[in-house]
Amino acid sequence: MPKIVVLGSCRFEPYEVLAMPNKLDPVLYANDHEKAYDKACEKFYPAMDEADVILVYNPDGKIGEHTQRDIDYALARGKKVVYTHRIEGV
């Protein structure tokens, strides 16, 4: 059975998949996007290591800084990365 991880901005939540971008506790991570990103990586990087395919959900054609870091991580590990929409400006 193929294993898939979905990456994308929390701007588009809610998602209905097993591992998805979601906002973390606003009290613990208020205005500290790097700390929140580091916490999310604890969940997503092991999932990406196990995944066969990485799906990037980018309906507006844009890729944010953190999502790009995740894509770079996946590509560095030889993962197949598929985008739902053409990247703006490419």
C-alpha cells in the first residue's frame, strides 16, 4: 500500500488525511512560527521518511518558506514530490 504525506499551508485547513498541516496551541506558540515549525517537523519528517509520495497542496500556486523547507527535505531523501497546482512564476 502506498504511503502518502500531504504538505501545505495551514491557511487551507482543515484537511482530512492522516498526517496534515494544522495549527498548534496558540498559547504555546504565539507568534513564534519557527518554534511551531520545529514542533511540526517532529511529526512530519518521520512521516516523510516513511512515505512513498509527498503531495504538496498549493491551490493558490504559491509555496511558503516552511513548506519549501519540507519539500527540500523530501527531495534530499529521494522522495517523489507531486504538486496539486502549478507553482506561480515557474
